[in-house]
Amino acid sequence: MNAVAQLLPDLPVRRALAAMGGSHATWYRRQQPRKPRRERRVVPPLALLAPERETILETLNSERYADCTPYTAWARLLDEGVYLASVRTFYRVLAASGMVNERRAQLIHPAHAKPELMASAPLQVWSWDITKLKSTLKWQYFYLYVLIDIFSRYVVGWLLAGAENAGLARELIEQTLPIRFVTKIHRCRAQ
């Protein structure tokens, strides 16, 4: 644009700009830069006044509505014939006050440690599972009950059945328990 300014005494502005490949709109805009505007936000005519906002906050924070959502408080007030503002305005007023969060009293549950089974030798801790196995017929399954020693991962006992049943699981455990104690006794005698 400085080159255009040098050509201006000899040529009209548009010709000088066309010769230099510049835009006349840019030239005029740079000749008279805009004055900085004041950022003044116009308050809408229907905006709530400070006392009305305080009334909404007092109502929503009152003991009666402290655990309610703004929508629930608005609906209850409306049932009583009281209209303070719209639901959205309730949320807007809460957000302006930094109170948009969970309003209901929440229980804080302590973190529980996950139980962990430890075995330092075989036949101390067992785990069991029931696995569904497909059969050759459609929609028919077999259920494999398995007892596993968690130290050696040895299958201590198993049962294949046509149904999943608590009685069958109890029967498997009762039949397998004597094997555990007999094996443990033999090991103790061997030592």
C-alpha cells in the first residue's frame, strides 16, 4: 500500500490500485481506521432485575427446594400459582451464580478393597465355575461344573449336567471335599 501512496500524486486512486493489484476497499479502510468501540452490552428490556434474581436463588436454595431440580421446583411453584420465571431462566440464574451442579444430597460410598484369594500351596483355595457347552442339537446345551485349585490350576472336580442347578453344584462340592482332605492327610503323613 506504500507503493500506491507514492503513485497517488500522478494517478487517480483506482488506477494506482489496479496497477499494483490492490483493492480500493482495503485502501479506504486503511486510510480511515475504525475507532475502537466500547463493548457495551445492551440489557434486554425483559431481563430480570437483581431483586428478582435474588428471589429465584432464595427460593431454589430454600430448605423445601434444596434437593429438587430447577424443573421440579418450577413445576411445584406453578402448581401453587407462583410464577417467578421460566425453567430455562432458573437454570440461567443458577449458572450465573455458579450453582449448576447436583443439587440432591448424594451418598458417598467408600471405596472397598476387592477381595483377593491367596494360596501358598495346593489344595488351600478352590474356585468354581459353570460353563455352557453347545450340543449337536439346536438350542440344547450341557453345563460343565468345574472346581479348580487356584494355586496349581488343577481341576479338582467336575460334573457334566443337562441343566444348571444349585443342588448339582452342592453335590459336586460335597463329593469333591473328601478327596481334598484325603490328599492333604496323605501329604502330611509323607512329610
